[in-house]
Amino acid sequence: MAQDHVRDPRVDALEADNARLRRLLNASGASDGLRHGLRDTMAMLRAVLRLSADTAESVEGYATHLEGRLDAIARARISLDMSGGISMHSLISDELMVHLIREGDQAELAGPTIRLRPKAGQVMALAVHELCSNAVEHGVFGLSKGKVNVVWSVDTRDTMQPSDLVLTWKETGGTDVAPPTRRGFGMQVLNDMLRYELNAHIDLAFEPDGLRCTMRLPLVQRIGSVIDASGSDETGAPN
């Protein structure tokens, strides 16, 4: 299926819906922020449909994986619509629970309270979904001793530059872990989409006991902010 470049009818449907939605928003006098957020979501959905079709090995695999990816974006969108942002912890723990992985059991999460802005939250939700799916299908979550440790921190190396958000996903308990033989959807999300959308640097290491994925991205205003103990925002420098 990866070589079949026939246009997916769902892309046409999404683009038609996008055009209708834009007309309705314009007619209703919706805010610029709302219109911008919905356009970003529709653009991401179209990109996921196209890339899923280009990288799928079978129709069955395409349908199965596409549903999970769209659900991950939808969960992030719901949280964003409710509060205007999404916490890093909730984003990761919710995705793990979809795969029946409980925090404190096969997963450990640790890091400061980070609130991601809408576009960054959706991109990060998709990346975390791909890491979870890979760990279930090919990695440590299919093994009795398999675990993942997710740690994030804020690195302020230079007061004249925005801080960096650094997140490390480290799997343990695996055996004979090897790099993939083909560049599928997940690898393109991690290597291309995160770099393009969030200016992230990604380091992937296929270690003997599991995958280690380290993401480093600038914590500028358009990406997110640190929330302190009093609940006020300590925003990053403007982009």
C-alpha cells in the first residue's frame, strides 16, 4: 500500500469539511484564535491521513493504525478545548491508559508541571501515541518485565535564550532490540514532524533492553510554559 498514491477519499472529505467549517466560522464571527486552532487541527488530520497511507504495509494495518492516531489527536483536542492547554503528565498518562499501561506498574512518569499550547499538544500527543504503539507491538510492553520510564525537565543553559524542554522515554526489560528495517509512520513523526513543527532535536537509541528516545525543544510561548506551585504561568521567551 505504501506505493499506492491514489488519493484517499477521506482526505477529500476532510478538505471539504474544512472549507465548510471556515465559512461557518467566518459567518459566525468566531475569534481568530478559535479559527486558527481548528485550521491547525484539520491540517494535522490531513497530514496524518496522507502519511498513514504512504507508510502502511496493508489496508488492514492502515485502518487499525489510523484509528489510533486520530483518537490520540481527538483526546488532546478535547483537553485543549476544555482548558486551552494540556499538561505533559496528563497527555502521557492518558495515552498509556489507552494501551492499558498503568503508571506505577509498567510506567513511571516524573517531571515538572508543563502546560503545552494547542498545536504543540497535538503534535506531542501523536508522538507519544507512536512511542506507546511501538512499545506494545514491537517493544517492552509485550514482555512481562517490560517497563518505560518517562522523565522531562527544563534546562536553562543561557539566560539570554529560551529554556529547553527535555523529555526522555526509556524502555527497559526488552531483549535483542534492533532498529526498524523500514522508515514507517512513527519514525517520520519523531524525526520529521517534531523537528518541523516544534523545532525539536530527536535522539533515538535502540539499546539492548529497549528504545531510548530523547526530545529537546525550545520552551517558547507558542509551545508551552512551566506552571509554578501557585498555579501562575512562567512563560518561555516569545518565539
